[in-house]
Amino acid sequence: MKTIFKLTFAIFCFFVNSQVSAQESNITGKVVDENGMPLPGVSILLEGTSKGAVSDFDGNFSVNNVEAGTYSLIASYIGYTKQKLNITLPQTKNLLITLKEDLSQLDEVLITGFFDKRTRMESSVAMSSLGAKEIARTAPTSSADLLKNMPGIYVNQARGEVWNTVYSRGISAGSSDNANGYYYVSIQEDGLPVTNLNSSVDGFLRADIGTARVEAIRGGTASILGANAPGGIFNYITREGGSEFAGEVRAKIGMEGNLKNPYYRTDVNVGGPLSKDGSLTYNLSGFYRRSDGARHPGYPMNNGGQFRANLVKKYNSGKVKVYAKVLNDKNALGEFTPTSNWSNPNIVDGFNSSDSYYLPSLSLDIPINGNDSFNFNSEDKLHYQQQAFGVNWEQDLGNGFKITNDARYQNMDFASNIPAVVTPFATDSFLFYAIPHLLFKQGTYTFTDRVSGQVLGTTTQAFDPTVPFGPPLSFTPGSNNNFPGANVQDNSLFFLPLFGSAADETTEFMDNFTFSKKLDNMNFVAGAFYAKSETKKTGLSQDHGIAVGTMQDQPHLVDITLAGIDGNTYEVTDPNGVMDVGRSGTNISSFTKEQFSWFLAWEWEISEKLNFDVGFRHESIKTAGYNSQSIPNAESAGRDNNPLTLYDNFGGTEGPELSIDKTVSTASFSTGLNYKFADNHAFYVRYSNGEKAPDINFYLNQTSQFLIDNTIPYAQQVEQVEGGYKFNSEKVKVFITPFYSVLSNISETTAFLNVDGTNYNSPIQFNTYTTRGLEIDGSYAFTDKIILKGGATFQNSKLKQFTTWIGGNDGPSDDTLLDLSGNEVENTPYLMFNINPMYNGEKLFGAVNISYMGDRQANNQNAWQMPAFTTVDLTVGYDFSEKLSLQANVNNVLNTYGILGWFGTGGFPAALDREGVSPEFVAANPTSPFSSQGSMPRSLFLTATYKF
């Protein structure tokens, strides 16, 4: 009986346990983004229960011991749309949850500019980011153009895909020139500067389908974590492969230049696992683009592309990424457009915002100091080539210790084949003949259109002892002159000097290392940055010939002949239409820039609500090398031994190597506090004091022993105070940041002309700028489909201390020192804002982006204001399926011509002296023509995207 009872009891227990086991099971799955990349740290919650989990490093999760039944599972992650799905247990297969990027999310996790990963609510810096979907839904004209809607950031993209200008919070001195437009900021690719020389930066940066996101830090910790970049950090982060094979192809066609000029582009991205467990992944991406451009020069304005690849190995305690990049791209620049009327600037009649004032197709050999030559080909434009290889390593050492190391080696070649300072050039002016060595070559000069064969006019150069200043010569225009563009400047042509160089070669190695130790409530970070750049430049610092063209869209080059008073006929231009080929020779420079920095930081979580951080950085930047300024040859019969062909009668020989060896040391400091009143309310304050050492262009400009001996590489100081209030709820997100900056110790000198046409520099002045401002960034989700985003910057920049030299007649004798202290800073808008309503339906999506650029002082004299303008961009798209979508973008719908830069009046060279235009001159000459640089004209793009 006992045996039967025991057996019956055992069977009962087994049955009960089986029923319990049958009623409980586990929920397992994986969370990935839209590109198949795993998302670690995703919160998984079963609605109505206390059960949940967090996805691991590979995106995997498991919710254990859940009773059988039907549940609502919620997956949420900062920066992505919350997903809710119904599941029934027991589970038949692993879940695969794909989270979509949340276009309204303004509290992303960022890695750039932080000692450790942070969200906005946790951080004491001003930050912004753009995700892959947001990038894909725009049609930017350049990599810099992506940044224009971030608060506090000024972007001038008027030149096209390259030579843009980016700065933040009025910290702009020395960066207003497009070629040097990133002076105070670090433009990075995967955590390292694009180039540590900080010259032609955006020439080696292309955002494409392989760009996963862009992260931006304004001010803040940039002084500590940016290499010589106290103004901000902008990091373009590349995609990595996911745990499943996936690919994407984008084919884009369009019309630029107010819908006149064709555009073609294809982007491809492919990635996935190389191992069964998904720990080894790869990603390949790239693009090829050919476009006639916003301002068509008669051949492609932009053509070329890039290829990028990476391999990522993840293991239990870390991750290693190996990557490579090849870039080969050619880009022309948008030139300045004739404009008039200071109070209400308008393009001069006969000209258009989509006109190109570039060189026509032109190819000729330029001698290099009589020993060699290089080919100048206008269709090669600005030619950028780069081959890069890098390694990123993250290693968790245990017990809170972690190291990271980012390293990259790269070769960069840059060749210039463009015109420079395209401005009106009067054929009856002294300099028209002085620059190409034509003074005292008396007689009548005839100007003939090379395309039409039409004689445009004549000018007679003759001895005239009555001339009060300079050589006793007069330049008298012919009575029947008919030069195009007379409503801009009489008897004038476009100045088209050949701004050429052989391939400038640069090799760089950069390495950024950090070591951190995390305690319960503290994090200590120590790091070092090392970079070595070796660069050799042949030319570029001096023009290699002078062409002149008709003042019209796609200028015609002009042949010039001289009927001399000696009875001979001289050819002033060569068979290509170029004067003074080889000119006074070619300058050569060779430099090594070696930079070593170390930094320390301490983060302290004082309480659950209060965080504190402090950091210090020291940098030592050594620049050594030489400039060799060519020595002009005496006039001769030229390379063809024919004295009647004037275009080759001059040249130069290589000059002595003028050695430069300078070291600049800087120290920077930053500290901040962040206090969370509640989960959705926070406030922060930060003080930063950074220093900015001169970049390579500072040394390239020292082309004489006098300049080398008397030009001191002073470090500028950038002092910033900022604070911010942050509110983050499911529907409303608002970030309000007041700021104050002081930019001081700014050395300034101006180049003027001597009577003989040579240059001299004015004495150095040291100036100080201040900026007060307020940044507002926010969004409101009316529904899960209708979102309104926006941002605004209010600012007022002043010249606290500013003196500059103003030139008089040629030569320094009558130069005057002008004190502009108290004036407003040039090119700093009082107000910038953007409004961006978006609709994100199940299939249909669309957005309108309204951007406003406020009034800006045109120069530090405050002579006139560049007027405010508004541009409107439109996006409409439809997802036919998860794989196929079609999108249309219209940029600058209203075809607004907004002035972003300018040259002065009077043609070359007076036009280059913007500070020479005074309020008194503007008042006396209200309609005087000048040249302006404007926003991109209307364009239309259609993009088909296929995912597989």
C-alpha cells in the first residue's frame, strides 16, 4: 500500500511540475537598427509586468520565467522610435526587433566630445547629431551643408562642394576665407581629424551612404578633446556591418543651377557577418558622382567619388575595427557675381545666380623654375586624392579599466587648376600692364574674343610725364571699345589668373589614445594625441599665368596683341590665351608638423542628480621646414627664343630655402556641472578656456627672411561660458543655451602694394572679439507621424579691441591705422533659425525645411549689411515596400539669392580689400558695383533607394 501511495504521489508531483514548466518559458530575441546593426542597451519590458531585460553588446536579450499567454512587449532606446509588439508564449522562434531612427529625438547617446558616452540630459555640453535617415532625406550641397540647421553653427556653402566655411558662436576671426574655413573647429572622420594640417579640410571629406551619423559639439569640451580646436568638434561616423547581410543602393538624378544642369550619382553600401556567430563583420560603401553643377563652367563642375571599407571584430572584452578609404574627386568653385546697390543688393543686369565665371577648357604646361613643368588643366579643377588606413580599438581590462586607441595613416595629394579672385580687371588700368610685365611696352593693345573672333576694343599705352604718381605712363581706351559687362566696369575683362600647383603631397599619421578607470561614482580619464604631417607644396602660393575673359557666363578667353611704337607686332597671349606663362617662377615649400598633446579628465557623479567634470589639455606643436621663393628672371627672348612672343619672356629660378623652425605650446581647461531636477528636467553650466595655435597656412605665407624673423606664431585664446536648460518628454523636447565667448590675441596684418607692384605687409595688430548669444533647439510631436523640429540662434558679436591698417596710394607712406573698437563683427548674423515640419507615415513621408539667415555686417568697418534671406527646401517620398522607396528633393524652392560673401569695388586688386570700403564710401557711392557670393540656386533631385 505504501509503495502504491509513493508511486501515485511521484506521478502527481511530476504532473504538477510539468504543468508549471509548460506555463512558464523564456522570451529571447535580438534588437537591430534599420541597417541590421545590433543595438546594445535597448530596454525590453513586458507591459503590465515587472519583467524585462536589456540587450547585450550584440543586441541579444532574454526575459526569463514568463508564464504562457499573450503579452505586449515594448522595446525602447534613446534616439529610436519606441516599438510595441504582441507576442504569444510559448515562443516558437527568436524575435528580431528592428528599431527605426526617431527623427524627433533630440536626446541621443553621443560619443564625440565626451570623456564617456552621454545623453543630452546627462551632459554639460551643447551637442547635436544627425542620423542616417535624416541625412538620407536631405540633399546637401556638401558635407558642411549638413551642419547648417544645427543651432549656433554658421555655414557658408556658396562655393559648392568644397572650400566651405564653418564656425560656431561668433568664433570666426581668420576663418571667413573659404580656403581656411575651419580654423577653430575640428572636422573629424571616425574620431580623428580629417587632416591635422587643417588646410583644404573639406576637400578630403565626403558624406555618402556609408555615413552612419554626424555628431557635433559646440564649444564645451572641444578645448580638451579636440586637437587644437576650441571652437567645436564635428565627427562624421562611418557605418559598420550588421549581424545579417544587408545592402542598399541609391540612384540619384537631378537638375542644378535653377534646373538647368544635370546631376548623376550612385551610392552603394553592403555589409554583414563574416563569421557564424556574427562577431566578425564587414561593410563596404562608396559613391560616384558627375554633375555639371550649380554654376556650369562648360564641363563637369564635380566628378569623382570614394570607396570605404571596414572589418569589425567583437569579442567578450572589446572590439577592433580596421578600415580603409580611397578618394578621387575633382571640384570647381562657385565664383563671385557682379552685384550693385548696397542698401538692397541685386545681381547686375545681364548676370545670373547660376552663371559660371570659371575658366573655359584650358590645358597648358607651366614651367617650374626652368627645370621642370606641370600640366595645368582647367577640367581637373581642384583635384583631391586620398588613401587612408586606420585602426580603432576598444578594450575592457576589467575592474573598471578601459583603453581605446584610434590610429590612421594617410596619403593625400592635392592639385589646383582653377582661377583665383575672379573680379573685373580694367584694361585701361596701371596694374593690368604692371602684373604681366608689360609696363613701358608702348603701343596699342588689341583685345579679341577667342571664340567669336570679335575685336572687343583697344588700349594705348604711352609715355606721359604729367602722371603725378608711379611710372610716367598713360593708358587710353579706344573710341570704339565694346567690352561685355560695361554696366559693371568700363573697358574691363574678368581677371582669371591661373591658381595652379603640381600635386601637393602630404603624408600623415595620427593616433589618439585614452585610458580610463571607472569607480562607482567617478571616472578618471588620461589620454594622448600624436600627429605627424609631412607636406610639400609646389606652386599655389603664386599665380602661374594670367588669362582674361569676357565678363559673361562661361567667359570667352581673350587674345591680346600689341602694335608697338617700334613697328613690330607682339603676341601678348600664348596660343591658349594666357599672358606671362610661368610669370616670376614657382614657390616651393616643404614642412613637417609634429604635434603631441596630453589630457586629463575627472568625472564625478556627486549624486543621482548632480554630475561634475573637469579636464585639462596641453599641446606642443612643432612646425619645421622651409619656403623657397623663386627669383624672377630678367626679361629675355623667352623659351622659344622669340622676342615678339611676350608671354614667355619672363620666368624664375628656384630661390634659397628659407628655414622655419617654430614650436607653440598651448594649455586648455574646461569644467562643467549638470543637475537633473527630474528625469525630464535638467540644467548645466560650463566654463572653458582654450588656446588655438596657428595652422600650416601661417607658415606657408612667410616667404621672406624679414617675415620669418618678424612674424611670431602667437596662440589665440578662446574663453567660453555657457549654460543650458533641458526639457525632454515624449512629445516635447526643448534645449535652451545662453553663451558668452571672448576671442583674443588675434594677430592681423594686411598685404598692400608698393609703387613697383610688389607686396608688403602692414605692422601686426592684436585684437579681441566678444559674442553674447542664445541657442534654442527643440521639437514637438503632434502625433507619432507629425513632428515639428526647429532651432534658433540669437547673437551679438562685438570688436572689443580692433585696429587695422588702411592703405592709401601704393606704398606705405600714407597708410593709416583705423580703430574699429566697439563695432560689430563682420559676417556674424544676429539671428539664424530653421523650422522643419515633418510627416512620417507608414508609406508616405515628407518635410519642409525653412532656413533663415539674418542681417550681417559686411566688414568690420560696418560699412553696409548683407541682408537677411530665407531659403525653403522640400522633401517628399514614398516607401513602396521595405526594400524600395522613391524620394524627391527640391532645394531653394524660391530660388533665393542670399549673399554669403563679397569682394569690394573697383575690380582687381582693390576689390580684395573689403576693409577699404567705409561707411562714407557707401554713402557717397550708393549704387557702386561689387561682387557677391550667393547661396546655391534652385535644384531638383530624384532618388530611388533599394535595400536588399
